[in-house]
Amino acid sequence: MKRIFLSLSIAAAPFLLAQKVVGLEIKEPQKKEQPAVISKDKVKMYNDNFQKFVIAVHSSDRAAVDQLLSDKVKEIVTDDVLKKVKEGIDPSQKLEVSKVGYYVTMDGSSHPNIKYKYAGNSTSQEVVSAVFEDGGKILGVMPVKKEP
């Protein structure tokens, strides 16, 4: 009896553990997303606000910095954070727009993003990236770490 039960369980095991295989065919190729563009007027407004922000940070004018920052980040931006931003940007060199695009945050919303480099230096790489609200207020400034 044990032998019969053992042989039946061995014979039935492949049927109990079998998986159904389904063929999948893609009929339409995936469309590539077209990069969203930001109007020149908006880029100019964002750039003007960022230049004012850089001047305010280097002159340590906290009131001017707070006017340019978004309400979402005012409370978490401390003097130490502003000091790191100040150290990451050389005030003696002028910044120019390198790339314009969008930055997607963790909550899935996208915000305008402008990457800057130093003007007049063709070998210059991106120095800082700034993320803005649609109204022009600054959500974040991320200096690129300098390699020694």
C-alpha cells in the first residue's frame, strides 16, 4: 500500500507543480517620450531668479534668499545648507545656462530644471543644477561636487 501511494505521489507531482506558459506578443512598439520644452520667457525668469539667489547667498542676505525660495523648502533650508551652496559656486565667474529640462521628484511631479556652467570656458562642465516651481520660486539648488 505504501509503495502504491509513493508511486502515485511521484507520478502526480509534475502535474501538481506544473505552470501554465502564456505567449506574449507586443503589437505596438513603445513610443518614445518627447522631451518637454520650457519657453524662453520662463527660462529667462528662472535664470533671473537664480542669479538673484546666487548674489543673495554670497552676500549672506537671508531675507532675500527666503523671498526667492519656495514655501515648501524654506523651513528645511538652514544656514549650513546655504553655506554648502555658497562654497559650490565661484562668485568670480559668471554662470550661463547649459541645459534646460524637467526634474521628476519622488512624488512623481515634474519641475523645471536648469543646469548651469561657467561662461567663457568651453571645457567647463556643469557646475550647478537648479529646480524651480512653475511660478519661479526655487525648490532646490544642487552644486556638482568638485573633483580634486
